Amino acid sequence: MGIAVNNQSLFYAGMLVVIALFIAWREKLGLDKDMIIAVIRAVIQLVIVGYVLRYIIHLDQLWITLIIAALIIFNASYNAMKRSALKSFKISLAAIAIGTIITLGGLILAGAIKLVPFQIIPITGMIASNAMIAVGLCFKTMEQAFKDQRQQVVEKLTLGADLKDATLPIIRLSIKTAMQPTIDGAKTVGIVSLPGMMSGLIFAGVDPVRAIKYQIMVTFMLLSTASIASFIAAYLGYREYFNARKQLKSMN
Amino acid sequence: MLFDLNHVSIIRDQKHLLADINLTINAGDYLTITGPSGSGKSTLVKALAALIDPDEGVLNYNGQDILQLDPIKYRREVSYCVQQPTLFGNTVRDNFAFPYQIRKQKFDPAAVEKYLAQVQLPASYLDQPIEKLSGGERQRIALLRNILFDPRVLILDEVTTGLDSENKAIIHDLINHLNHDKHITIIQITHDTEEIAMANRLIHIVGGQLVDESGVK
């Protein structure tokens, strides 16, 4: 095994941050404070997570694992909502929770992972964060599209279209845009990027041929999550732009 | 009476866009609306098109409070052609296909061609890309989109503004045909003297208020 990170080597690796700080200071980017806070936060968060995960994995209790998974989903939903103009935690939660649970369930049923904390927790994190990015993008695209295509939506309503018919191009654009980064990622995996899961396994000494199998699984699960989450977010989200009388809320 | 507005007000940010409007419109009327820009004309027709609701007062359609009616069904009966409409999709066909699509009906090219002929456009126009259309052609197609399924009421918001006399004449013929032969009630915002003369009623709106309705000609 070639893993030799210890506190001393981490300390020296920390000098790399000094280079980043030096550039920020020299170029007057005004990022020094932000960067210091980011580094301190990253270190503290990771140290806490490390200890918490060690404890939880050691405990090996299903209910604790599920609580942690739920916490990850809640956090992802909150962040996706916070980044969007559509301030609906309910929709964000529905999209991310359902996307994560279906994908996670599929992986467990397929026998790809087991219901044990050291597999469920990291995989939930990967899935939920991908769902969070997809939902955030979906909401953002939808907000912009409702501005750009407002006139067309109004005209479709005046022709007697139901909300879905009036909004279909916006719904499709939102889902498509939300899924695009995951699809692009899948296209370049192994050529441009050696993603974290696979790199981590190879780093830990696992045969690359075995490591890629995990990465293939990750590719499948990210695609499924992004599509389910953005589909749900778009189909629940578009209704928020209308009132009960099927009028655009922004109409005056 | 078809429409009966009782003390209708529409208020945004504590400002009365429409203030205490009392108005009746009968079936078969051709009503024109004039007034300076920003006076509330568009707000009034948006309320009639169920795109916004009165904040005060009651808007009755066919004896029923508009708030009690299903907005989708209502908008199919009371069709509103907005000012400077945009066309959908890529071709003229996409625009005519939409009213069929929302009614879950099969597109009927033969029926559409009859409508195209009414505005002096050949059947081959169905496959015309929308970016190749002139302003007048776009306006004619947008109008046809609203009437493919014979609404009871057609609301027009300055649909001939900026058009040349030839295009105007074609649209005037269509409006007269709809009003006289198909007995469709027409409500039209316009400043065009010819259109005002075509109508049987004229109202003025200034500062959100109805001023001196001239009534039946």
C-alpha cells in the first residue's frame, strides 16, 4: 500500500495553499480572506466527518445509517433551494429524495452495494450532491426560461392551453439543461477525468480493472439520479409560476 | 348580455390600473376601445381574457362570475390575440397544430387551408418557415391561430398597428366576416379610424377609468 498521508505530510501539503494565497495577494484578487475561511472550513468539516463516519461505521446500526442518509438528502435539498429563485423546499426535497432513494434502491437490489454504513453513506452523498446540482440547474433554467418565453406562455394560455401545454418547451429545456453536465461527465469519464471513486480505489491499491467497475456503476447511478431529480423538479416546479386560476403569477 | 362588469377594479402596488369599471357587452357586439397608452386598455382586455382577475367588483360572463368558471374552457371561448404576437415552433403548420394539440385532436390540414384562404395565403404556406414571413403575414397567421375553433368572443389588441393598407384590408375583411357571418363578438383595442367605424360601439379609457361611452352608433 502506498498511502502515506500523515499529519506531517499534510502540514507540508498545506504550503500549497500559501502559493494560492500569494497569487491572490499579489494580483489583488481580494480572495485571501475567502480562501483562508474556505481552507479552515474544509479542514474542520472533514475532521468532524472523519470521526463521525468512523463512529457510525463502527456502530453499524441501520437506523443511524438511515438518519445520516436523510440528513444528507435534507442538506442537499436545502442548498438546491437556496441557490434557486424558486424558493420551494418541498419540491427540492421531493426531487432529491425520490431521485436518491430510487437510485440507491436500484443499486441495493442489483447487489452493487450493501445496506451497510460504509457503503450507503458515501454513495448517498455522491447521489444526493449530483441530484442537488441537477435540481439547482433545473430551477435556474426554468426561472430564466419563464422570463425569456413569458410572452409565448401567455399566448398559449390565451389559446386555451392547459398549463403543461403552455409550458412544455420550458419543462423540456429545464430537464435537458439539468442533465447535461452529468451526460457530459459520462462522455469524458476515463478520457479526461479519472473521477474520485475510481481514483480513490486505485489510490488505495485496488486493481484498476475492478476500480472501473465501480466507476461504471457510479456513471449509471448519476445518470439515473440526475434524470429522476430534474424530471420531478421540473414537473412540480412549473406549477409554482401559476396561480389556482391558471394565470401567470407575474402577470399584471 | 354576454359580459357584465360591476365596479371592477384592478390594483397593483396600491395603484388602480382599472378603477370602478361598469360595462356591459352584448353577444354579437363589435366593441372598440381607445385611450392613451398606459390608460388601462390592455389591463381591461387581460381581465376579459381571464389572464388576470378583478381585485374589486364582479366580472360576469354569460350570467356567471368569471371566478367560478374553468379558465381553460373560458379562454377557448373567449380568445385573445395579443399585441405583436410571437409565432410558435418552426413553420406555419406548428402554429396551427397547437390549437389541435391542446384539444387532443388530429390536425386537419383541409380545414386550416380554408382559413388560410380567408386571409389570402396559399395552402403551401403551411410549410413556410416562420422567419421567412412578413410582419403582415405573421399577424394574419397569429389571428387564424385564435379562430380555428370558432370562439364566441375574439379580443384583439392593436392587431393592425404598423401594418400596410393591404394587410389591414385583409384583416378587416376577416374581422367583419367573423362578426357578421359567424356572429363572433369582437372586442378590439385600436386607434384606427376605419376600425372604429366598422364597430358598433366605442369606449374610451383614461387613467383606468371609463369616460363617456358613445354607445350604439
